[in-house]
Amino acid sequence: MSVSTISYRSPGTGRGDEETSEARVSYSGREPFGELDSICVHTASSAPKKRESAKVPQTRVLRRLKGFLVETQGLDSRVVFVSNGETVQYYLPTEQLKRARITAPNQPFEMDEFEMETVDGGYAIGYRFLALAKPTDGFTDVIELDAERRRKRDLIFKKFGKAQD
């Protein structure tokens, strides 16, 4: 093993600066450097600056409601939400429901009301819809009530509530 010492010159910045003074660097290795007397060393570039990544908006769900589509009436659609065992009728924009593929009567869906922090530090409130079934999953079938089916229907209404015509 040998130890060699060489000198180097640091070049200027390229703006008319003179070369800086020499310095010595010691190397150790298995083979001597031989004829190598000096090397030119360039200053290391500065570490890349961290990009200020765009702040990812954080969303927080304020409420989650489950409901179903009753009917579409032009620009508005009538829906029913079930909350704490009670039903609440509500009108929502048809376009928003269509984008979420909620198009068939009695199709169940979920609506999230959420808030999101904006880039400037404010808050925005929004709604997100999720279909819980495909429009083709349900169907409406009309059946004729014979005496036995009427009796069963009346027992169900007597036990759970009144008929709504």
C-alpha cells in the first residue's frame, strides 16, 4: 500500500475570477499514482432544492346519508334519505346523479357531504355520490292481489305501519 499526495487547483466561477490557491489531497491505495502530479477539481453543484409540492387537499366527511332515487323531474330529481329510521324527501340536481350512474327509480345510493381545505386556506363544502347498486339490478313488477295476498298485506301494515297510496 502506498500513500501519495497531489496538488490541485480550483478553477474560478467563470466570471473572470482567478483560480484559487492550491491545496493538497492525500490518497492511499494499492498502487502509486506514478506520474499524476495534479488534477483539476470542479466545485460540486449545490444539492437540488426540494420542490414545494402542491398541498394535497384534505377532505373530511361531515355526514354520510343513504337514500334512493324516487323520480327524475327535468333538472331536479326527488330522492329519499333514510336517517335515524325516518325518511326525508330531498331534491338534488339530476346531472350530479347521472354522473354517478344513479338513474333508475328505487336505486339505492350513498351521499357524502364533505369539506375540503382550499389552497388559500379557506374551506369548500361539496357532495359526493356513490351508487350502491346498478340501475339494472332492480325492477318494478306489478302483481294482482288475490284474497290471500291482501290478507298478508294487511297483516304487514297492521304490524309495521299504514298503507301509502
